[in-house]
Amino acid sequence: MRFRSKFFYERALKVIPGGVNSPVRACKAVKSEPIFFERGEGAYLIDVDGNRYIDYVCSWGPLILGHAHPEVIAEIYFASKRGTSFGAPTWQEVELAELIKNCFPSIEKLRLVNSGTEATMSAIRLARAYTGRKKIIKFEGCYHGHVDSLLVKAGSGLATFGIPASPGIPEELTSHTLNLPFNNFEAVKKTFESYGKEIAGVIVEPVPGNMGVVLPKEGFLEFLREITQKYETLLIFDEVITGFRLGISGAQGKYGIFPDLTCLGKIIGGGLPVGAYGGKEEIMNLVAPEGPVYQAGTLSGNPIAVSAGLATLKELLKPGVYEKLEIISQQLEEGLKEVLKSLRLSYKVNRAGSMLTLFFTEREVVDFETALGCDAEKFAIFWQKMLKEGIYLPPSQFEAWFLSLAHREEEVEKTIKAVYKVLREII
Ligand code: HOZ
């Protein structure tokens, strides 16, 4: 039972819109009420009623080491003893910037911000300033935070709640946004043929995780790289989710395609609010105070958040870490596929490294349209029943499940058994 969660939710509804500080966690899409959590331990979450769940949300990606990793907690503790914020430079932020630069060959210089949204918003401003152009190409179902000009046919909460575009955003602000289907070579080609030299940048999640996990078709990222170079447009990879998740150099390292600008967040803050955008020095030198493109933040480079990020990245640099993550993730994927096969279900599992989605559809999911073809009603029932089995999945069909280094064979086996039990009940 979740009496205390209910109690807090009722209080929250009176003071916070929808009772939550970010929409998807309200669990409305799965016809449930939000769960209020007390603490996290490795691969587990414990709610305010004392219920224990295997966690596949992992704070929507940042917690690649699992909850309350001792090294991260120790660094947070020591950093906070030295002071919580100075509004001035610290040596830790230089270390974090150097470490990110060493891991991402396409990043020569970077700026730390407080969230993924700030990173994408700033990268777009910079792309427009650098090229002197206005238009931006984005892809349907990709989500780049709640940046005004990018909240059109976006994934994550907008997909979850079926919101095509948010009110409160004047048309003028989205009139320069060109929305194209992901993985569609032809649509990109035609758009460049029509608008060519008006396009400042193409922003893309190289492996989208916000319409559920969708893999780029072979050659798609390469094609984006080539066409943006041809039209002297900037290619912006939103690696807020994939950065340090798909490998130490993110999706760009995995696919060998290097963008002009990269947006990071989530893992680089080790569970605290951090974002970053970076790229070629020539472009980044336009950022104030070196250049005229304004972007600032009182808490940017916050010493505690940066210390948590540094501790996390240092763990990820240890040998064998990503291999370990791959083994456990593969085990989950294979287990899910076996369950589907034994139940004669042809639902689809898309996986990239330690992020995956079980799509309640028989069609291959390759873009937003095919993702929207899922049986979200059935997913809602599945989610509720999985919760009863002690498994906390993202409360939406259009999100990625995340594994961490704290997930072991034991947790994955328990999950697969629960999936079998629940799917057998509901099909
Ligand atoms: N935008 C995040 C998911 N992709 C967070 C959702 C939430 O916390 O509600």
C-alpha cells in the first residue's frame, strides 16, 4: 500500500501544479498516482511507505552508478563542507571541463550550465549567432528540454500527454523550427534543398530516448554530418541522455560521427543539476565574455554538483565498466525477447547500450509515428502490475528504461520473471 505517498500527493496538489515538479513522474499516463520516494540504494528505490522497487528510471538517466554510490556521496559531502556556492570559478569545474574534453574529441571548449534544457537553448543561440541564420531542424519525437522554439512535436512529456505544442509559445518563436521525421533521409534532403542556406543548425538526439529508444538507421547520422557540412550548417548532438551512457565518448564515439556542438547533462552531474554545451573552439569563442553571445548562470559550475559529476566520471573511466553494463543490459534485452517469444508476442525491444524500451507494438519502431502506434493503454496496465511486482519502470511508453552498474543478474532475473508473469496475465 502507498498511504503516505497518497498523503503527500494530496498535500502536493494544493501547492504544486499537478502535485509534481516535472510532468511524466505524475504517472497519469499509466493511470496511477505519483510515488513519493524516501531513498535509493544501488539498483533499488524505497518509497515513503517502505516499499522497495528495482529502479529502471535511475532519475531519468543520470544515475549510471546506481543510487547513493559511496564515492559520489563522499565527494558531495566533502565539497559541501567547503561551501555550497561561490558564484566564482573553482578548480573542480576546470577538472570537469578537462575530463569531458578528453573524452569527447569533438569538444575543444565547453561551458557548464545547470540543466540539459539550458545546454540546448544555449547551443541553438550559439548556432544562430555563428551562422547568422535563423532556421533550426529538429526531429519529431526528439526532446531537447523545454526550450520554447523546440517544443513542437517533441517527445518525453509531450508524447506522454499527447501535447503537439505548448500554449504560451508565440508562433514567431517556433516559425523558424523545421520538424522532420527521424531516420528520414529524403525529408532532410528536401528541406535542405528548399531552405539550404537559411538553416543555422540541425539538433538531434543521436539515439533518441524520449520517444522510447529509437536507433538511428545505418548511415543516418553520417548523412546528417555530410549534409550539414555541405550547407555550412552546424550539427548539434543532444547527448544529454547518451553522453557517458553509450560509452565514454557518448553516441558520437559509438557511431564515429562528430558534431560541431554537443549538449550534455544528466550523468555529468552525478545526480545533481549540471548541463554543458561545447564544441569547436572557433564556435565556442563566441560565448561571452570571450565573444558577444550572452549566456550566464548564478549556479553554473556549482562546486557540489561538479564534484558529484567528477566522482561519477572517474568511476566510468575505470576499465571494464561499459563492458559490465553491456553484459547486464544484453541479459535484460535477451530475457525480454525470450519472454515475448514464449508468449507468442511480437512486441518490439529497442536497445542501445544500457537504455532500452519495450514497445507495445508489432511494428518496428523507427520514428515518432511508429512509436505512437503503441498500445499505451496496455502499457499502463503492464506498468501498474510491474509495480506490484516491485519493479519501477518509467511511467510512460515513450521513455527509456535505464540500467546502472548497480543492477546485477539477480535484479534482471527478477525483472524478467515479473515481465513473464504480468504479460501472461494481460494478453
Ligand atoms: N524529461 C524527463 C524524461 N525524459 C523527466 C520527466 C519527469 O521527471 O517527469
